Amino acid sequence: MTDTSGATTQRWRFQWKELYDEVITTGLCTGCAGCVIACPHDVIGYKHEPGAYKPFHLEAELGEGDCGHGQNGCTSCTRACPRFRDWETAADEHLFGRTRHPDEMSGIYRDILLVRAADDAVYQNGQDGGLVSAILIWCLDNDIIDGALVSMLDGDAAGWKAVPGVATTRNEVLAASGSRYTYSANTIAYDQARERGLESLALVGMSCQTSVAPVMWHRKVGKVSKPIKLNIGLLCSKSFDDALFDELFWTKYRLAKDDIVKMNIKGVFQVWMRNGDYHEIPLKECHAWTRDGCNHCPDFAAEHADISTGGIGNETDWTLTIVRTDLGRAIIDAMLTDGVIETRPGDDDPAAVALMRRLAKKSRERWPEWAQEEVRVGIS
């Protein structure tokens, strides 16, 4: 086959066998579940529980490392995977029309701002400046989306077990607000959204998840990618296994997870309890509970989102906001015009910008030298 320039291009033939050999078993898999929602035959499972957070093949005929549908030509799983082969260049080219330069360690972007919600209820209920909640509520009110794939708290479990969910109202958005720091593959809620007849979705996710949609779009995975209209990324250096609560917070510090009302990370793990107590836990004590899927992840800054956000730096009641795409800029501008957010230049908090770039570089250095070399561009 040929591209528009007349050059010969290789037909995409890669299936679950290549994904299993190159991503699942090598440690590159982040557990984003892009392959799960893309599979048209529903033969890829996913365990959303401590020690797991990885896809696996459900059909046993060919063993766990091969797929009969793949042998018959199905390639959806590898087309959807944001860690398979040239995933970063694929996402960059689709979103920005070019790949990042060596000095763009935190990805390609248009603006860096400090933003917070103007609505007191949204601001107070959210994490840091409450921006993500404000975006989702405004987009729902203005019919830009009819639902959002988010992280929610499991209503059947005590404490802070994060699970994928769908928010379609202001109250549901506010109920889902706040940071968990344990993993939720929010993409998994895609099927729930489609069963409810939702057609225009926002995906709120960690960096690995926000690469799913543009990789799908670039590799033409099919109709599964089309409902995702808006991509909001969360700055993330790592997430923790749910076992952290019982094995560290409770065992060493006697902090019961069902009594925790808020958490944050600002150099230490900050924990607020229902009785008003406040605790700080050194991050180095939490490292043993780092989720396996984070160990090689190179993307701190959610580089393939329309808007990337995080509460880092000195301005703790503002959200550091990286506007990356035309859509992201249009939404921020419209929200500012409507008075639902307040903004300041990112340069007002140079420590936050410097920290983002430092953590982005540190995360990128985790990408193995034996893997796709473009990801390490700029790493000496």
C-alpha cells in the first residue's frame, strides 16, 4: 500500500501476540486498558484490583500469549495501545502535526496557566483549584459532552478504592472530584457510557490513559475512538497499589482508610482525617507500593491531553494548567469569557513550571533504552 506521497508503507499486521511479547511481559504496560475497550471480540479481560491492573487474554486455546482472532487478521489491540511501537510519535503527529523537540521534555503545548474555578462550591469540593470539575460541568452545560469517564469511589467498599465511572451531571462530577493516588483505568467505563447511549465523552485520566485516544485516532482503530471528544490529563509521576492503605497507612500509622476525607501529595503524602487530624507520610515510605505499570512510564505531564492539569508548586489553591491543543485553548477561553474560571500566567508560579519540567525529565528517564528510542529524545 502507499501513502499520499507515493511511498510504500507497511500494512499494520500486529496483533495480541506482539502486544503480549513487547508490552505486557516486558513491563511497558501501564494498565490503561485501551486494548480492552478496543477489542471487538471481547476476548481481553482486565483485573481492576491490587497487584493486577493489567489486561489478559480470555481465550485459552492458543495460550495466554496468542489470539485466534489476531491470527485471522484482527489488529485492534495493538492499534489502541499507547505503549506499542511508535506510540509517542503517532500521538504527537496526530495532535500537533509534528513530533516533540529534544528540549520539549514536558511535551508540546501552547500555554501554561494557573487556573481555578470561580464557583465556590466547585472550588472547595475539588482538588487544588477545582479546574477539572469546572471543565466537565461547563462542557456538560454547553452540550460539548454528554458524559465523562472519570474515577469514582467504590460505593461497595470502605475507604478510597478508586473505580472507573461515568459522570453526566454536576452532582456526579462533584462526587467524583478529588485525587485518589491509587489507579483507576477510567477507560473501562467506556462500555458503560455507550450502554447508556452517550455519544460525546470526555476522558479524565492519568497520562498513560490520555495517550489512548490520539493513538487510536492515528492508527485508525475504528469506531471505538470516535465518542472521545475531549481529553483531560492529570500530571502523574506514579500511582500506588490499593494495598498501601492497609499495609502502610493502617499498619504503621493507624490511619483507617474509611476515616480519610482528603489526600494530596506536596513533597509528602498529606492525609486529612474525618476528626480533623492532619498527617504527613514520607513519600519514600510509599515507594514499595508503586504500581508495576508506573515503573517504565515516561509521561509525567500528560503530553497528549487537550488540557493537562496538576496541583504542583507553591500556589496550592490554583491548578497548574497546560493548554496543548486548539480545542483545549477554545474551552479555556470560552470558560473565561463565561466567568466560570479565573486565570493567571503560569510564570506567577515559576517553581511549579520548573518542577513540572524536572519531573517530566525524571519520568522520561525511566523509559528503557531497549524500547522505542524516540521516547528518549532529549535524554543524554
